[in-house]
Amino acid sequence: MMDINKVAFIGLGVMGAPMAGHLQQKGFNTTAYNRTHSKAKAWQALYNGKIAATPREAVRDADIVFMCIGNDNDVRGVVYGDDGILAGLKPGAILIDHTTASATLAHELENACHKQGNHFMDCPVSGGQSGAEKGSLTIMCGGDEQTFAIAKPVMEAYARQIQLVGKCGAGQRCKMVNQICIAGVLQGLSEGLLLAETVGLDIHQVVETLKYGAAGSWQMENRAETMAKNEFNFGFAIDWMRKDLGICLEEAERQNIDLPLTRQVDERYAELQQEGCGRMDTSALILALKK
């Protein structure tokens, strides 16, 4: 098995910065790049890793390159071109995309990597900023078993659950399932809390009563009481969820299936965006019911 020493991390946002930090702290020689250079400098000061001026420079001599960017076009912006990742990858190196993106992009990047003798895996993550900071993320991986076997021990630096769910594109499609399920849970939780508040139930007592039963969920345990207090500044924003649900709905259209609840929740989030709530976390869905 390949002895991994040098790695690169492209994208130092609220997820990428701590993920890259875990790599550096776990003994991997990590070089990072971020489009906003001030964030790269801040990461370097915090973790004592190397930073680079371009993606091409960052990935030079890296055995594995990780990306955690914004959307499909953002990924393309750091992958292609004279200063892009592909221009700097050494033969045999692995490119792993942690971005929540489309399965179409995953297949595109796999083809581009294979053409020049590199390997690719789509590996979106779940667990949010807190999971990245704690090193307890869940990673859904699409790719071949040999590449996965090499990359998994490295990704364990910041993940608790890492699963190969199929060939290229399967990771992104598994993340779509994840986001669809979250949307459904939040819709049900919002409606349940609305009824509870209307009839005068104590929300804390409701949560303590229900969280260990069939209605229990991470969202109920961690967000129900803050939703009741109209507190919506916890992590994953509506703007990002709409991006993800758009990917889900596009994939559903390609597969000729209907996702009525997903469409409904996406429409409610669109209404909240129009009211200036796009940076609130996804539990703000309850505000759409209270209007």
C-alpha cells in the first residue's frame, strides 16, 4: 500500500480549514490553498502548515489532494487551467472531492484524472462545521476499492465514519439521499413544534419525552428547543441547503422520479431567502410555517 506523506488541501472554509488542520496535526505534511489568501494565512498561523499561491503549486508532489469548495463551478475553477490542480498533479496521485456537488461533475473529474494517469474519488461529507472541528465527520465515497483503501486511513484524520458506497458518482448520490432525509425531518419537526406551541406544550418536555422513541432524530435533539426560541444561527445555512436540494432535484429529473416533499421544502427555503433569511441555518424552516 502507498506510504502517504505529502498531502494538499484546497479550500479553507468553515469545513476545509479544520479538516486540513487535522491532517497537519496527525503528521501529514500538508500544503493548503484558498482563493482568499488571508484565510490561508490564518490557517497557516493556527496549524503551522504550508500554504501556496495557486492550486498547482499546492499539489506539487502531493500523494493525495483533497478539495472542499462551494459548488460545481467553484470546483472547476480550481481544477482546470494553467494554475489548476490537474496541471500540478504528479502521476499516480489521487484527487478527492469533499465538496457537495453533482454526480455529473464527479464523472467529469474522474475522466479528466484518468486521462492523465491520476485517480479520483467523490467523497462528500456530513456532520457540519462542528463535525469538521471535532474530526467526527461521515464520508460517503464513490470510486474504486484500491483507491479507497489508500485514502481511507488518511481521511480518518477528520472522520469517524467512512464508507465506500459504490463507483464514481455514488458518493454524491448518497449525499443527495442524506440531504433529502434532512429536509423531510425538518419539515416534520417544524410542523410538530408548531402544533406543540399552539396547544401550549412545554417544548423541553416534549423533546425529552420523544427523543429516544421512533420520532427521535439528531434534528429534534439538537434543534427543536432552539427553533422554539427563534434561534437560527447554528451552522449549515439555507443558502447552502438550497444549492444541495437543487442538485437532488436535478438528479431526480435525470432519473425520471418525483420528489414532492423535497420540492416543497425547497420552495419554502426559497421564500425565506427572499425575506433575507438565507444565512440562517436550515432549522429556520419553521418560520415558513409561522408566517
